[in-house]
Amino acid sequence: MSRAQNYINGKWVDGSLGTLDMINPSYGSKAGEIARSGKEDVDAAVKAARTAFEGDWGKTDAASRGRLLYNVAQLLEKHVDELAELESKDTGKPMKQARTDATLIARYFEFYAGAADKLHGDSIPFMNGYTVYSQRVPLGVTGHIIPWNYPLQMTGRTLAPALAAGNATVFKPAEDACLAVVCAFELIAEAGFPAGAVNLVTGLGEEAGAALANHPGIDHMAFTGSPEVGKLVMKNSADHIRPVLLELGGKSPQVVFNDADLDAAMPVIVNAIIQNAGQTCSAGSRLVIQKEIHDDVVDELIKRFNNINVGPADTDPDIGPIINKKQLKRVEQFVARAEEDGAAILAQAQKPEGKGYFYPPTLMGRVNNDSFIAQNEVFGPVLTVIPFEDEADAIRIANDVEYGLIAAVWTRDNGRAHRVADAITAGQVYINGYGAGGGVELPFGGMKKSGFGREKGFEALYDVTTVKTTIVNHGS
């Protein structure tokens, strides 16, 4: 099939609005084409999913669903190299990072393959003469809109649990990064799902994405992206009275106390802001350091930032480009505004020559936590350093943002580690670490402006199912 097609009702078909060019952000050159879809395509996909849910797919038992997901996992594992190459070309992430993502999409399908027949209900004690039991049942047709920063990971993260639970799915990836996703769907198509159980529509957010988010035939909507678009998705879902899962970014703190193991912390702190060029919802973008060690930590960070290798993805550097020109300009504007507000650039890696959309990793000091750059998501490799006095001050600064996705606490004091972790408002808190290599098994989601609902782990299955209770009156 052509990679410039949709996958609807078990067939590869052209988009009704033509095609869109995919751009390689490392060089600013064309990388391929995808289908440009509109309401007509989305409607066909939703109808196909509904037919599948009410037909063959809806009648597929849990163990058989698990075997199909395991088939997908095996196919994905066999094509890790191809998937990684497309992911790297598509997003600009270095090959070592792209390969991790290609490995993780297979792991998601493997994990949920094993979970498919373990989603149990309960037997509920009730009055004499009654037997009562509950079941976890699929919601029906689930819609999925993912961002461009982790296309492969996000495909596995949102699609696999929905299918494991028995939902039929309609999937819309971001228009800036689709090539690896389409390749993954080619492999999913080989696995043996009934027609209509899995559907893919690609295209612009304001066309295909908006049509999917507002379609009355969707029973659950999962969206990862900006708070602004997340509000629109939630409003559309309210019109149709359906549940929604939102993951809307973060402004995550790493709190470093004066007794922290800095040798262990420093490489993790740097990686948490340069991974994927800082285009990560869970990027550790605020470094909150106790004053006694502030200068020593900053001196070490300056050395490390000055030595970060920035370059095209195919050279496998430490950090690749920003996804597109628009995002690059946005990052530049954030840093310029921060300087106007009194912040200072303490260190900045060297920017490579060429037409790629590169922004060098940047360390910023003299930042107040109430400043624009400390309160808003840059979505680029920009780390702000904010000093604190004591434990109470650290907690205040960590929580003094509208977001609440993840956080980290670095200290050798176990009591303090747990006190601070408990006091920070975030969906995940790490102690003496940050990130977890994908963390497929670990429930993930935000608080406050970061959204609600949980992906990953067994918890994700609860978000795409509901409880049905059966009450049997058999007499005493």
C-alpha cells in the first residue's frame, strides 16, 4: 500500500482531501506523504468501528483479543529497525531514542496482550435471595488523537489498552509525524483483527482531528496535546455526554536538596530536559535547587550544557531538531521574553549549521517562579534554575504552577524524600530518579491543568471500560 493512505474497515484507502507532505526536521526536506482526511473519512472510520463493535469484534472473547495483541507485538518487534528509522526521520529524534520508542510500542502491545483476559469484575454481597455481580465492559468506539513528539510510543500507549478491553478504535496521529505510525498500522493490519476494529485516519488537526473529536459516534475520546486544544476536545465531548481522557502537558520540577547524590543526579537532570529536544510533556523543565549547593550545581550544569552535541537525527547526536519552524520560533520567543523579564542565559550548546530546525539546549538562571517561562510549557530544551531556602519553600515552589504531571525529589534523607513527594501535587513523583524508560507498567496522567485520566499500566484499562452490574433475583 501507499503510506499516503488511511486504513478504514480493513482496507487501505485514499484520503478525500488529497495528501500532505511530511517534512524531515533535521534538514527541512520532504520525507514522505500522508493522506489528508476530512469529515467524510472520519465518518467512514467511525461507522466501520461501530459495525465491528456490534459484530465480529464485539463477539471476540478476551483471550482471543490478547492473542491478537500479542501477534501485533511480535510483528512490531521484527520491524524495530524500520520503525526506528521512520520515527527518527519523521520527528528528528536521534536514532538511539527512536529505537527505544520502536521497542516500546511492541512492549505496550505485549503488556496489554497479557492483561486482556485479566480485567475481572466482582461478586457483591447483597440481600438474601439475590446474586449480584459486576463486569468491566468496553465503552464501544474509542477515538484517539495523539501528538507528534512520541508517535510510536503514543500509538501503543493509547491503542493497545482500548483494544485489549474490547473497544473498536479510530486513531488520528498528528500531521507532523505520521510515517512511523502508518508503518505500525501496516503491521497491525497483518495481525488478524476483524475489519473495522482498528482504523487510521491521518490529516490536519483542524480537519480530521476536529471531525473525530466532534463525531457523535464516538463513545470515549483520548487526547494528548495542548491545554487549549484539550479544552475544545472536552467541550465537544460534553456536547455528546461522553468520557474523555486528557493529558495536557506539564511544568515539572526536579527538587534537589543539599544532601543529594549529585554524581547520580546531574546526568539525569540534563537528560530530562534534552530528551526529544525538550519536546516532552514530562520534561524536567524547572530545576529547584537548595541555595547552599546552587552555585556548584550551576557550574557543573554549565560545563555539561556547553558539551551537548546537537545535530541531524541520522548522525545520532545527543539532541536533534525541533519538530518544525513554528515550534522553533515559539521556543526562541520564550527565551527572548525570559531575558526581557530579567533571566539570564547561563549556558547554551552550539547550534549546528544547515536548514534543520535546531535550538541549542539552554540553561537559564535568575528566574523567578512566577515568571512567564517558569509558569508555562516551553516544549523545547530550556532548563530554568530556581533556588529555594528550605523544605517548605521547595514544596511551595514545586506546587506553584498550574500543571501537575510529574516531579522528582533528590535527597539522601528518606523521611524528607517521602514527605516532599507526598506534598507535591503531581500524577507521578520520582525519588532519586526521573523517568522510567517508558514506564509501560506505571499509571501515568496529570493533575490540575495537566489533565485527568490515566494511561499506562493496568489503570489504563479502567479508563476505557465501565462497570455493568447484574442483579439476579432467584429467591431465598
